Amino acid sequence: MRQFSAEYLEATREGMWADSREALADLALQTRERVLDVGCGTGELTRVLREETPGTVVGCDADIGLLAHLEPPAVLGDATRLPFEDDSFDLVVCQALLINLPDPAAAVEELARVSSDRVAAIEPDNGAVTVESTVAAEPSLARRAREQYLDGVDTDVTLGAAVSEHFESAGLEGVRTSRYDHERTVEPPYSEQALEDARRKATGDGLADDRAEIVAGDSPEAYERLREEWRAMGRDVIEQMGERAYRRREVVPFYVTVGRV
């Protein structure tokens, strides 16, 4: 299973549920008594579930360091070997978990095992991300980096709508999938996170986080060429920010798949 830092999870999921809670309608949260959020990380979705349901929401993750960011109840556990009895929850949900597992089908079977009613997965198609930017080089560089990353990563980070196949294979019924787009925009006045992201572009630090996958998808030489262009692009971003002219829009398609046990 791929590992992520708390800072990465908080940054990538920031604002995701600010205006998209209608995507959770099929979870019937207002009726839930016991909910489990598997692979909860730092708890961005867990907190939303706790706000939307009158029942108890338990966070579960294999990384004890990430769980430290979440108020209890929180349980240490592997998504493919959940530490709960059969039918312990009436809703079991995960967000951006299956795309990071080498065997997502095994995890879906576990989600179904510990649920007495409904299972839901909120998973992106990272191959369909689009970027618009006032820095002309940024969209093409982002696309190139993404393609090399996808070629080198060892899990299916484009899973998205295909989660329904795993649900049906696990015996879940009435499987339904809906799409919504998570938009992340950068515009003046710039947040501290936006300024930090620009700095990481100019230094190449952000791209370096994915170096192993990009190299695996192409070559060390291709990574170095990309990194030099990436840093130059980052310097242009910072220059435009100084003029309050920089704007960026990224769209990540997410798919909410729900099925009944």
C-alpha cells in the first residue's frame, strides 16, 4: 500500500467537501447508526460524516501517525484485514483508498464483510485530471508529469468508475455510480498553501515527491529534463503571483460508488 504524509493528504483534499456534499446523497447518512471510514488518513471525510450523520463514525487507518490527527473513535487497521466482526456497521465507506492498494478487490470484500447494509467508495480517475493556468507551460507539463507517473505507479490510480466491477464481484447489489468534479482553484489573494505550492514548483520539491514513479514510467534522464522545465515553470508562477496575475484551475473527476450487502 502506498504511504502519504499528513501534509499531502490535507493539501490534496482541502476544500473537497465544502460544496459537494450532495455527492454523498446515496449514502443516506441521516439514517446511519454506525459508520466506518476505512483508510481515513487525517480524517477529512470522517469529519464530514460526523457532521452529516446522527450515529457514531469510526475512523480506521493503517498509519498510526495519520490517526493522531483525528478525534476518537479511531482504530488502527489494515483495509484488507479489518479488526471488526461481521456486520459491525450499517455503512462502510472509503475515499481515495482503493486506487492506492495493490489488491482493491480484497479490500472491497472486507468492506462488505463488516457492513450490514451499505458500502460506498469515493475514488478518483487520476488519468482524467485537467489543468488550466495563466502560465502557458503549466498544463502541458502537468499532463506530461501525470502520464509518466501513471506509467510508473504500481496501483490503478485511474480506477474511478471501474470500482463498480469490484463491488459486483464482491456480491454487492444495486450498485450505483455517480460522478462529480472536485475543482481546485488558485487566484488572488493567494493562500499560504498556494504560495508554498508555488515555491515547491520553483525548487522542484513537489515533483521530487513522485520521482520514483516518474523514473519507473520513463527514465532518470527524462525525469531530470522534466524537473528543469518544471522549475522554470515554477519561477514563472512566482513572478505572476508577484503581479497578482496568476490563476490556476484543476479538475479531478471523482466517482461515488454505492452498493448494498
